[in-house]
Amino acid sequence: MATATATNPNGTNASAKSAKVPMVAQPLSNEPAEIASNINYHVHYSPHFSPFKFEPEQAFFATAESVRDRLVQHWDETYLHYHKVDPKQTYYLSMEYLQGRTLTNAIGNLNVQNAYADALNKLGHELEEITEQEKDAALGNGGLGRLASCFLDSMATLNLPAWGYGLRYKYGLFKQKITKEGQEEVAEDWLEKFSPWEVVRHDLVFPVRFFGQVEVNPNGSRKWVGGEVVQALAYDVPIPGYKTKNTNSLRLWEAKASAQDFDLFQFNDGQYESAAQLHSRAQQICAVLYPGDATESGKILRLKQQFFLCSASLQDIILRFKQRKSGKGSWQWSEFPNKVAVQLNDTHPTLAVPELMRLLMDEEGLGWDEAWDVTTRTVAYTNHTVLPEALEKWSQTIMWKLLPRHMEIIQEIDKRFIDMVRATRSDLESKISSMRILDDNPQKPVVRMANLCVVAAHKVNGVAQLHSDILKAELFADYVSIWPNKLQNKTNGITPRRWLRFCNPELSNIITKWLKTDQWITNLDLLVGLRQFADNADLQAEWASAKMANKKRLAQYIQRVTGVSIDPNSLFDIQVKRIHEYKRQLLNILGAIYRYKKLKEMSPEERKNTTPRTIMIGGKAFATYTNAKRIVKLVNDVGDVVNSDPEVNSYLKVVFVPNYNVSVAEVLIPGSELSQHISTAGMEASGTSNMKFSLNGCLIIGTLDGANVEIREEIGDENFFLFGATADQVPGLRKEREDGLFKPDPRFEEAKKFIRSGAFGSYDYNPLLDSLEGNSGYGRGDYFLVGYDFPSYMDAQERADKAYKDRKKWLKSSILSTAGSGKFSSDRTISQYAKEIWNIEECRVP
């Protein structure tokens, strides 16, 4: 039989090698030879490509399917066990999940990395090369989505009965390309071929209605009818726990129209678009994450997405509840909250509240009081922001149009809330207009989603101590006076599996060696045991060599994707996160510009005394966020000038890392030495990349914002480069600015002037710089205090430069950063949610 040849970089003929391996299904084997047979079985009997091809891409899909065999076995056992035991279960609703790649994580959690590496060698491939073939699942954007994914990993690892629900976005947010014009957005192609991890559940299809009207029946009951109905089809992705059989699900919904919605008569009449109108409208729902909402059609599409997620998920949850109750004698709806916890990840899934009410009243026949009791004992809400523009407010006009029955229900919740406040808290009369759910301002009547969440949820939580304190004292203070126990803090966390064990094996092995155990992977508090060795010269030497290996890997990556060569002996300084004015990438680049200008003014001898530094900035700017896109352009323009300046480029490089995502983070974070978390105090709810950097022994330069506060407490303030105004000072400083009392630092003025001089090209940066000028007015007055914090930022950078020169001290601080990161495991966070909000318990698969 003829075979096409495929060679990998080692020059091995992979097809020739694989021809010697038998094609036998061995789905559950741990033996490398049998795993190789199973992979080869999938190459031939689960084909996705023309025969006889066995290049890395084909090898990836066959390997993934081999791993999936084992996951499916665990998955089925988990599903059956939960069905039998019937524990209370959590359903986590989130508009985004930032999963990253699955292969490395799955074989790591299943504890079969080495076996798979050997098996692939037998087939003529390297595991590292095969994992590189996988595209990141494009289901999220920033920290909110990555948090949800860390939570899923912890739920499974802790053997908790908990599922995620989300949407199956075909094109994601966007893939970022950098051109001479700055950022360009192109559609993500992660589903261009297919995802080997998902399993479509053709038997799980639910109708979801939009528009239409409410019919009142003679007995007074109400029913939502008419409009358009699309179908929600379930795709399940397995979520394996670490070294446990428990494998939970992330259920993603896809919107479809059915064959009967296709108008054959119109099609044959040549009216092709209108014949498939509902099909095309259904496809729009899961096309893109956060579609632009400047137009009314954009707003309607976003609202459709949110409702589609809530309705499909709740119909599924209710169906599962009824299936488990059937055949078990009589039961009451009041038992529902004893079996179901629904967590709303931010305000995007708020419509779960009126939708659960509608399903209980209109479909299941409950009265208002019983339905409200069930809903409020079921739903809990996580707040992720105090930024006014991120606290969703939907136009009442659009809501009435798209969801008429839900608006009736929201109106009734609002009316009853107002009645309750008037009856029990007459002292809050003057606050009712700001506390109520409906804002009836005649110019712009809106529904305040956060208010609806707080009124309906039995628990509301912030995501870091400072953030929760701000919620209690400011944003939700009036609600706290009514319900003193409703508001909690749950400081965010990250999974130590993906963010240390798998992305940084060199450092992980050193930690295991010195702690004499690998138990830290599921009990991160054990890292504190490294403190006693922080001054040990042997540990410091091993620590430094692991860091250097990661820096070299990162330098190769940067060379490959940007063409810029960077020196692994320079200080690697990284800021990666969504581009937003409050996250202050502008402060970072202004500091870099000032540094460049000073280096230019120095003599060659003076330059030799400086600390060479490579500044890397990465992140996506939202497609319609003009100032954020200007910041991306500025970083790239500065990099072009600095990196090609022979006088300076061995002392400073500035690199924009394109298309930041989970897989890019897994290369950047282990190789970082200083990372910037420099948001205006009081504006970053938590941040989680700060935890990832710290865990990997990277020092932080940052403000007292979000989880930075707690990280600094845990690792010791001497290991943290602190600067900037504190959250309680910010309002006063803004007021001073409005009153014209702000005096800018000459270094700040110098950096801005240097941009305006055209040093970085002819692009007009005045509109961006204008946001830092003036004392007030829209888009002016330096709302994010870049100018105020600039001098203390530059001083902190100087301290970092100086500290880096003392290698022993720097390495000690790096070890102490890792040692103090135990608190920031998502295992700790999820244990707290399970005990204090959801009331669920471990349900381990035997």
C-alpha cells in the first residue's frame, strides 16, 4: 500500500514509523505502546483527512481523540454517579470561558504525560510539537473568562458536582493582527476544522423564543407566544479533575433553526435570503463574543445572546431536576433550591432571574410567592466591577420588544421591592430611586441589571477584599443596610495545575524537590515551606537556572512572532491584560518613553551603569474602543524606534506581543521577572494575572488595587514595588484636578512632549494625549490619574532597576513571591463558594 511521507523536524519519517505500530483500539491503556496503537487506530478509523497523511496536524487530532476516549469513560462514570447519589449541584453561568489548549492540561490531569510523550515518539512525533498544533478555544476575552475556566478545573479537582454553561462562539472575540496602522481584528478560526474535545448532544435541544406577545388566559395565567423561536443545541466539553476520576462538563449552546423553518416555496421562487432568514438569524447568536452594540441591532443581538444562554441552561437544569425526581414518589418545587445552585458570573446572565420565574409560573404553574421563594434561594451573583459603564443597563424599550413577558416580571419584582422598602425602611425613601431596578428617567428608561441581581440573589460576592469592601461601603451600601448578610468576599484564585505545574515544569520540579512532596499541586498552602530555604545558595542557583531556561524559551517565541531579538540577560518586564485606560498601559509606555529619552541623553559610559530592560506589553483592545487602539499603536511605534536605535537597543527594547491569549500567557509568565499591575486604585476588582506572575516567582510593580493588596500582604511588602494613590484618595484627587490644583511632574511633561515632537512617527497622538490634559470635560481631565501617579511610578521603577542588580536579594524575593502565593489557588476560592454560598459537598466518583 502506498503511503505519503511526513517528516517532522527531527528528520524521522513519521509515516514509516506509524506503519509499524498496530492499529488497535486501546482506549483506557496507560502503556506507551498501546497508547500509540490507540492513536494509530484513530488515524485510520476516525479519519478527518485524506488517508496516508500523518503530519503533526493529523497526529494532534488523533492524539486528542485517544485522550478523549479516556475522558469519555470518566465522564460517563461521573454522570452516572451524580445521577445515583443525586447531590445538590452547582450550575455556573458565564458569557465567557477562556479555556486555552486542552491537550497538555488533560494528559496532565490524567497523569499520563510521559506515556503520551513515549507513545508519540514511537509514531515519529514529539509531544511538544503536537501540542503546538492545537488552537486556543475562542470562548472568552479577559480575566472574567479565564477565572471561569480556573473555577471549572478546581470544581472537578475537588470532586464537586458542578457544571459550567456558556455559548459556543464560532469566531470568538477576534484574532489580533498588528500592522503599520496598529491593531487589526480578524475572525478567530478555532472551529474552522473542528474541536476534537466537544461532544454534540443531539438529544438535548431546547426552544428559545424572542419577540412575540403575552397572552392572558381566562384563569389569569399568562403565556408568552408568537415571535421567533430558535433551537439551542448542547455541545459538551469534558473538564477532568487532577488525579481524580471526576470529570465535569462545560455545556456550550449553539443556536440553530430547524428544517421546517426553511421556506422551500420562497427558495424555489428565487428568494434565497428570505427563505433561510431564521437560519441566518440563529447563526448570528453564537457567531461572535461581545458583538459591537453601538446600533440598535447590535444591542438586540447582545441581549439575545444573554437570554439564549439563560433560557437554554435553565430549561436543561429544570429537566435534569425533574428526571432525578421521577419515580421517587411525590416531591415539591420548594425542594429545587436544595438540589440546584445557580451562580451568575457578572451581570450578563441576569435574565436567569426573570426566566426562572417565567418557567416556574407559566410552564410549571407555580404562584408568584412560591416561584419567588424558589428563585431567590437558587440564584447567587458575583460582581466583577465598579466601573459604571460595565454595570449593565438595558433600554426598557428594547427589553419590551425582545422579552415582553420578562419585562412584566421585572416590573413586578421592582414594584414589590419598592413596597417592601416603604413598609419596612421608611428611612430609605430618598434612596428608592437609585436602589430600584427600573430607572424610569423619561429621556432614557433602563433596567439596571446589577440592582436586579442584588435584589433577587440570596448571596452577592465581590472578588477581592478591597473590591468587596468598596461594594459594601459604596456601590451596594443601601442594600447591605436591608440585608446585612447578603454580601460576601470571595477573593479570586487561579489553578496551580495550568499556571505552574504544566506551564513551568522546570520550576515545579524544583519546588517538589525542596518541599519533598508534590502535594502542593492540590494544596498550594504548602508553598510556604519554601520560605525557610529562601536564602539557600543551592536553591537560588536552581531557581535562577529555571528562570533562565524560561527566559530563553520566551526570547525564541518573541523572535518567531515579532522578529525582534531580545536579550535573556536583560530584566524581562511584562504587562499583559485587556487594553483599557483604567489598566493604564499608557502609564507603562510613557515611562518607557521617558527611559528611552534619558538613555539617549547619556554618555556610552553612563549607559553601561543602567539595568538593561526588555518591556513587553500585550493584550487586545476592544474593536470600537478608540483610545485603547491608539495605545496599541503607540506601543508599536515606540518599539519600532527604540529597537532599531543602535545607541540604546542593548539597554532597552520595547515589544508589543500580538494576539495575547492563554497559550501566549503560558510562555510569557514563566519567563517574566517583573510584571506591571498598575491600574488606578479602586478600579480593578481583583485581577488574576497578578496571581499567575507571583506564583511563578515574578516580582510585581503595582498600586494598592484589587488582589494586589492581598498579594503584598502574603509575600511581604519588601518584595513588592508599590506606588500610586490609594483607593480612598482617588475621589479627592479628581476633585482637586477639577479645581485646577494639579501640578504635573516635569518628567511627565517631558515624556508627552517627546511624543508630540514626532519622535515616534507622524501619527497624530494628540487625541490620546488630550485625555491627560485639561481639568474636566468628556475624555479629558486625566480621569485615571496617570499624571498624578507618574512620579511615584518612575521612582518605583528606579527601585526595581537597583534591586535587580543585587542578584541574591532578587532571587530571594522571587522565591518568597512563590512561597506567599498559596492563598491564591482557585481550589481555596471554590471551596469557599461551595461551603458559604452553594452549600454543595464533595461527590467523589469511586
